[in-house]
Amino acid sequence: MRKDWYKQQLENDSQITSQKAIASRISKANKVEKIIGSDLDVIVADDQRMAKAVQKIKDFGDYHGSIENALRKYYFYFNGKKFPGSR
């Protein structure tokens, strides 16, 4: 994950209004990398990898969806579009 780039994207997002929210998303993005065992840039660059990552996060027990949301937000910033599917 390009942490500084991701932080900048979050800071520029009008829907994210606090430093605490930014820190939380970065923390959850780090957790995605640990769960999946791969760099976020590699995951979001390929839709098949992304789909597998989303499923693995669900299988992990992301009951509130916050970890998946962090992954989907990174995908959005990286690709300029939302990843298809729920959420």
C-alpha cells in the first residue's frame, strides 16, 4: 500500500471529515494486507484478485463491513470507479 498516497486521497475526500477517520481507514487497509497476505496495490489492480480478497475478508468475519469498506475505498481511489458488488 502506498500509505502517503492513500492518506492524501482520504484527506481530499469530502465524505471523510476527521483525522481519526483517516487513521482508522489506514489501519483497516493495513489489516487487509495482513489478512490477504498481499500489497493493496496488487490486489486492486486486478478485479479477480479484488473479488477473492473481498470474499476472504467476509470469511475472516468482517461483520460490520469496515475492513471491506477500507479495501473498496482504496480500489475506488486507485481505479477511479467503484468495485461492483454489495456495499
